[in-house]
Amino acid sequence: MVLFLLLASTLLGMLAGLLPVVGMQSEREANPRSDYQPPNLQPLPSPASSNCSQLTLKLEFSSEVVEHEYIVAFTGYFSEKARSLYISSALRGAGDKNLEWHIVPRENPASDFPSDFELVHIKQASSSSLLTLEDHPYIKRVTPQRKVFRTLKYIPSPEPAAPFQIVIDCSSCFSGLGHGTFVAGVIASMRECQGFAPDSELHIFRVFTNNQVSYTSWFLDAFNYAILKKIDVLNLSIGGPDFMDHPFVDKVWELTANKVIMVSAIGNDGPLYGTLNNPADQMDVIGVGGIDFEDNIARFSSRGMTTWELPGGYGRVKPDIVTYGSGVRGSGLKEGCRSLSGTSVASPVVAGAVTLLASTVLNRELVNPASMKQALIASARRLPGVNMFEQGHGKLDLIRAYQILNSYRPQASLSPSYIDLTECPYMWPYCSQPIYYGGMPTIVNVTILNGMGVTGRIVDKPIWQPYLPQNGDNIDVAVSYSPVLWPWAGYLAVSISVAKKAASWEGIAQGHVMVTVASPAENDSEVGGELTSTVKLPIKVKIVPTPPRSKRVLWDQYHNLRYPPGYFPRDNLRMKNDPLDWNGDHVHTNFRDMYQHLRSMGYFVEVLGAPLTCFDASQYGTLLMVDSEEEYFPEEITKLRRDIDNGLSLIIFSDWYNTSVMRKVKFYDENTRQWWMPDTGGANVPALNDLISVWGMAFSDGLYEGDFTLADHDMYYASGCSIARFPEDGIVIAKNLKDQGLEVLKQETAVVEGVPILGLYQTPSEGGGRIVLYGDSNCIDDSHRQKDCFWLLDALLQYTSYSMTPPSLSHSHSRVAPPVGAERPLPQRLEGNHLYRYSKVLEAHLGDPKPRPLPACPHLSWAKPQPLNETAPSNLWKHQKLLSVDLDKVALPNMKSYRPQVRPLSPGESGAWDIPGGIMPGRYNQEVGQTIPVFAFLGAMVVLSFFVVQLTKAKSKPKRRKPRIKRPTYLQQQTATAGKNPTV
């Protein structure tokens, strides 16, 4: 039977959770703590105040570390007594007799079962005591407990083009917000307009208090309980940016490893790219985006790519699929209808569809998180004019998914199933720029889905086979991959470069990579004890001659840091509701518009995901550094100076850095008395100053804001810094701006005249490059850009690439004498900052962080080609042809099957936590489901024989009253079970 765990809501940092729906525990049970204070919630309109009102659900979140509380994760599931003994034994070994600690009680139904974690309060825990805990053989990890705050806002949204009737009935549910009620009804409403699976059995686990507070440990308990109760499908209409909350992420992996199909909302942070939420961004989870009823991607729906892999790699394709999430109609909090929008609405649409699909499969053993995702993405309908980071594989198609599932054979597949760098717009950004010899390798991160088993491996090595008639030998391919595919998935990173012989060639090149996946067979009688599946990844690229140096721009990705794991604040301090810099700062995420503009101007943009020592500066005209938070290796500083002397140019877009403001914008939790301090400002100005000091340049710690006009263009300076020092023969532009630092610190307003914000400099060495400094990156950043300055970037690139000084700048009325800066000290690093914890450059050293040893540059091992003298396929786009699937030959289900009368829960009756004996009623008998066809055949033969015998007797004996025929046993069994439907 398909069972459901429904967690309705939002989350922050690591995640958040549930609203009470059916059969919830009491507030005392759900919230055993008494120290909570309500967060600053925005007022919400009453969901029942209007009938069918149009609302978009906007979820805002925040999270903080709870002081003195730690989640101790064990290597397995142990009893409460055993867990206590292990912790006591470990802490006794710390040798601190004055150490005060105790285990925090967890009063919920999950506490009755063995657990793999414990929550421990350690007063004034030292690093040695925590290390002692982790040294215990049965303790896997010790991480701080996190506290999550949730804020829900309902925002009016436009009327949808057509209604999508999903009405929720949950009269015994009351969450105060109605989000969980709505989500539950979309899945399983049984009155008025039904949900997808009205006969499903819902289990709703609450992890948020009425004050909208939750903890990581509450999620872990709920997830453990779901595993113990053998839940089959789990919907998470929640999400957040923290994919590095290890206890949570590990538990999601454990859930799917136990064959729980997890469906999760991709997030409501669109249309910005790089805004995927966790856990929907995980490979083993079905991530769902939203569309409206005209099949347009909803503006609010978050976009890819994933940012786990930055800076060295490249993100994966997400969402997996999209479905209706805009203006979906459902039940109000108490009665009546209303409409909601958001991916938290789209997620239960897919979860309900998954439940319905799983209930139709005769061989239930074939249904697992990988096979279900394979069926959904292989059957999805691609939306025209939309790229893969917006729609994934396309729109949910329930009928086609049913056809695929009912003829499915366990196998491996790929997402995406092919690589075509010529297909636009679907393959954006890959299709937006051709490749050429000498360029940075193009990296495509492919997900391997393994429907054969929860664990698997790649046999031998992937094979690269170029098509000789299609010039496949003009490209080189390198492949790296997951050593183990677990749970149900892994990665296949394909790096593509142009062979040296094609440096001046232009054309299309094709080939494919062959990958064989093996998984242990569940039945050891299988040959060799393993199942294998071979998949083909077609590759098609457009090659052009290597562009001139002046047209090539290199983007420094290596020195951009983002949340998680550290607190890196937003570049625009006006954005108080979005304080974290979490979009990756990549040219294909929050700098997408800038990238598109540069491509339209004829520039070729490449990304450097390694230190500055790892690129050939003679190939590039300009190095572009934007919003850099990372430190620099001494070797990088030395090499960059040499490169600029030899003709490389440099453009730096900085941001604010002021230690007093950094202390001011830290987070403080009154309940936990915990400060969360930024590790840098908007940019790491002290590190940038170290980089450019040899030329007599430096940024200040001033913080400025304001509107101005430059070269007849309207501009906005958003929390930028100023130039403190610049060579006297350089060009400097100054403007009158507000002192935002004074406003933040003292709530006073002042205008500063002649703030130096832009500097242009030609280095004195013969053939030397040029350097440009600008104090604010917000005008080219999609995150909170108010007025773009792409025109300025064009002018600066004309200067750096072609030595053409823009007259609008050199003859500007705003030009001033370069600042010497001797009267004001340069900004210093914040004392006691923890940047070394997240830095690739720094490491702790007796309280004074020092640079690490310079890492080796990435080295790719190019695959040995096995050429094919045959013609490549002309059209790579087609639905994934899963083995043994012929959609035209698969019959559709009988929509008029038996259906039992479903009894609604009585007042006070539990439908969630109090299932006796750990067994869900009505679970599907998989063995019966598999043997029904055999019984049907044998039964038919018995019936036929019976009638033949009766006919023979009738001809040989005189007529008499026929005796009543007793129905065959197999028919009685079928009738008795025909009305049984799987539960959710």
C-alpha cells in the first residue's frame, strides 16, 4: 500500500516543517519546550474570509544555531539506554570532571523506538570534549542543533486562465494558517472536488509550533518514525537553501534508501536562477516546479542550477518536472474554497499523482524512488521555449507515466538523457556559446538514476565513442563519476574540450558515452548475483575557431563564497528580508543577465573554478572579479601581477566592507543568546586590497548608497564602497552619495560629496594590461538589481580589451583627482572572524589563520576514444526510451474499478501517530498482486473444464433442475479483495 507522510510548510537554513492536519499530537506533545518567543510574523489574511480568493504563498525563513545543544549521530539505531551509555562513556573520556551535560528529553511517539541520534546539552563545550564524543566508535558525527523560524505570507496573485478543481476536505484540521490543510487535500481530499488519491491513508507529522518554530532534531524524529512505519510516499512542501545541514541531508538519504519516494517543492524564489531549495535539489528526491494553466513557468518557481558543486564543478538539472502550481483551487481552512499559488501547491499535485501511479502497478517491488522518477521524467511533456533549468524534463503527464510504469523493467537512465550544445533554448546555457580550442572545458553534470537497486556501481569505465562521419574526433571527453551510486542515484560529470587539430575548424561534432551500471540482485538466483544496464549518452557540440584574446573574458568563480555554510551577507543592505548571499554568484545563476548581455555583444565568457595559478593568461583579454569573498594565496597575488605586466587586464566590482556595520548586522536570538556574525562584508575588501596594493590601489571601508547620472545613464549605487587609493595618472569618477554606514550605525542621514567610485588605470609596463575598479556589483547582479549598468561594463571592456578610453568617462564632469588615502587607514579584517572555517585558502593556526598550501591545478584524464565509422542520430531529443516500453501497446487503466466507501475520521480520532503495533491497516499484499495473473489463468481453465463436464452430463442424462453452482474459490477471493485500495 502507498502510505503518506505529509510535512506541510517552509523552512530556513536547514528546513522547517509541519502544520497540524489530521490526528495530530497536542501542543504539549509537539512542543515540549517552554522557552519559545514568537517570531516577527507578518499579518496573514484569514483564508476563510473570502471564497476562492487568489493568493500566492510566500515562505520566508531564518535559522540559527542553538547554544550548548548538539545532535549526536550514531552509526546505527540503538535503544535509549544504549545511547545514554555511549554518550556517558565518551564524555567521561574527556577528562573534565566539571563538564555539565544532560540529554534533552524528546517527548514524541518516535521516542518509543530505537533511534540513531540523541540531543545533548553541553554547557561550555570545548572543542576537545566534542572531539572526544566523535572519537567514540558508535558515534558518527556531532553537529550543533539548529533552530528554525518560519514566516508565511499570502500575496494576491492574478486570476488563472482556467480553474483546476482540487478541493480539500479536512474538517478536523486546524493549523491556524491552512497551508497543511490545503496540501493534504490536494493529495487525498474525499469530498467535493477530490484529490488525486482519496483512498490514501495520510500520516501528518507536525514539527512546527504555533509560534512557527522548529528544530532539526524534530525533523529527524519525524523521519525516523516514517521509516519505522514503512511510509511509501512522503511529500515535503517545504524548502530552504541549506544543503549542508548534514543531519537533515543524511536522514533524507536514509529515507529514500528505505524506498520512501520523496516529493518536494523546488522553492518560490524565482525568477532568479540558482535559487533551488533543499531537499528538492537532491538527486534522490523528486523536485517539483510550478506552471500556470497556460503552461507558462510560474514567475515564483525557483530555477536551477544546483550550487552544491561550485566553484570547481557545475550544477545539476533541477527541477525534475513541473506541474500546476499557480491559482490551484482547494479548500479553505474551515470550509469553502480558495486558490493558492506556490511550488508547495505543485508538490502535492505530483505526490498525489505518484500515489495514484504506485497503486496501479501489479508488481509493487518494481516501484522505488528511482523507477518512479524515471517514469515521471521519461513521460513528461516538454514545454516549448523554456530551458531545462526552468522546466526540468517538462510537464507532468499522468497517463504516459502510467503506461511506462506498467511495462517497466529495472534499469539505469540519465538526466539529462543527452547533451546537445546546439539546441536552444532547452539546453541553455550550454547552447548559448560554442566551444573552441584552448577554452575552459565545458562541464555537464549528468545524474544517473538506478532503478535496479538502492546501491550500484559503474562497471569498468565509461567509454567515449566519437562518430567519425560527424567529426567526433575533433573533441576530447573526460568523465568522472560517483564511485558508488547511493541511494538510487549518482553523478556523471562530462568535460568536453576541442582537440588541437580543430583550433581553426568550424562545424558540428558528435559522439556518445557508454556507461554500464551494475546493482546487486535482490534475488541471488540472478546470473552472477548482479543486474546490469547499459545506457548511452549522445553528445553534440558546435565548434568554432579560437576567438581572439580581446574577445575572451574569464570569470573568477573560485573566490566567490556563498551560504551555506557561512554567514555571507547580501551585497545590498536594504534587502533585510533576504539577508543571505546564497545564489552562487555564477554567470549562469544570479549573473545570468550580465552573461547574456556579454554574449550578445560578441564576448566569449569562460569560468575559472580553480586558483589564479591555473589559467593561461595569454589566452584572455580581461579577468573579471565580481563580489569576491575569498582570500588569495600568495602565489596567486604574485602570478596576477606578472600576468597584468604581460598584457592581461583586470576589472573588479567590489562591495561594502565595514567591521562596525558587520557587527551591527549580526543575528541575535533572544532565546538562545546566540550571535551569528558575518564572516565578510558584501565583498572581502582587505583581501582585494592585498591583491591590488602593488599598483597603489585600495578600496575603503566607507558604505554608500544613492541615485546619480553617469554618461547620460541613470545609475543606482547600492551599499557600495569607495576607492581609497589610486595612482595619480589614473582616471577617477566621483559622485555625491548618502553615507549608508552612518544610517545603519546611528540612524542618521548625511550626504557625502565627491565619493570616488570608479577608477581606470593603464599599467606602466610595456605591453601591460589595464585595471578598472568599481565599488558596487549590484548593478550587474540579478538578485536585487534596480538599475543595470551593462552599458558601463561594455565601456570598461572596450577599455580593458582594446585600450579605448571611453570619452564619456575621461571627459566627464565627475572626474576628480585620484585619492591618495594617506589620511584614512585602510579596512582591516574583522577580529575573531571565522572565515577560515569555510575558506579554501585559509586554515586555523594557533588562533591566527594562515594560508593553506597551494592546491594542485585540476587535471582531467581524457578518455581514450573508440571511434565509430557510422552516422550519428540526427535528432537527439526524444523521450527516454526505457527498456521494454512501447506506449502504444500499454492499455489504460479501467477508470470504473471498485471503490470502497471511505469513512472520515471521527472527532478526536487519530490518523497519524497512534497506529497500533506498527502496522498500517490495508497494506497491499505484494505476493498476491504478483500471482493474480497465474490464479486467473488456472481459474479460467477450471471453469472451462467444469462447463465441459456439465455439458457432457446434460447430454447423457434426463433433464432435471440444475443445482446451484458454487463459485470457484479464486473468484471469491477476487471479489473480496476487489474493493481494497492502497492507502497513503
